[in-house]
Amino acid sequence: METREKLDESIAATALDLFGSQGYHSTSMEQIRRDVGVSNGSLYYLFPSKAALAARLYCDGMIQCQDGIRRELVAATSAEAGIRGSVAFQTSWVDDHVHAARIIYTDLPDEVLIAAAPQLDAPNRSYVRAVNRWVRVHVDAGSLIDRSFPVLHALWLGPTQEFCRHWVRGRGRLRPRDVADDLADGAWRAVSTR
């Protein structure tokens, strides 16, 4: 008998594969239940709706991305290294986690985003605080332009996220990892004072 944690992970992994390969709308809870080999009761006990299950996967992916960017910034020896390293991380993460990236970068129904919001509130606040602290150090040192956090973050990571969004939707052949240096050059030029 599987433990609740193992069952939770099995359901999440199966849903990730199905949502990532055939899309949220084309995947049913019945298909997930059959593929995992669990009862309706077990599935709906852990995930009361498809939106709740997709929200879990969306949150997992977002937190992985946020944590990776924070790790890059902590390890960076300069503003430029942090900006470039975070772009490289984002492109590599998308390449390595295509199904999760599809969940993050597709247009999910409002019910999924509403279900995800409470789970993401604390991680989002923590991410913004940590990254903004790092940004402010480098703005004060004269390395980064002085803009509000949302504007600076959009200039820095927005183009990479948009490139990744197009790629996971099948609208581009160049892999994100293969253009990471170009995206990092653009990000650095957009936010650097040099």
C-alpha cells in the first residue's frame, strides 16, 4: 500500500506528463486516475478538482523557478553575473522541465490561477523581497539602473520568459538554452548602467 505522500507524488507526476504533453483542457481526471491506477476516492481526496491538481503543478514549477533565480543571485559575484546567471538558469530550467514549463507558460483557466494564488502568496512575497534586496544593492552601487522592481524585473527576465513561452507552445525551433547568451546579453544591456 502506497503512503499518501507517494500517492500524491505519483498523481502529480502523471498529471504533469499528461498536462504537459496533451494540454490541460485535453486531459481528464479520469485519464489521470486510470494512468495512476487509483480509485476515484483516492484521487479526489488528494486533489478535489482538476484545477486543484493543475494549481499544485503550477505552484511547484513557479517555486522551482523562483528558487533557482535566487540561488543564482546569491552565488553571483557581480550584478552582471547575477543577471546573466539567472537568464541562463531560466532557459536551462525550461529545456530540462518542458512539461512543467508548458503548465507555467500556457493560458490556464482562471480557476487554476485562483486555486494557486493562496499557495503562491508567501513564496511570491519572499521572492520579491529577496530579489529586490539584491537589486537595490546593485542599484546603490551604480551597476543597475534605478527603476521600480516590477519594471526592472520585466526588462531583465521578461524577454527570456516570452521566448520560452513561444518555444513551449511550439512557435519556435531554437531551444531556450541555445539562445541563453543572446538573451543574457539583452538583459544585461537593458538593466546595466554601463
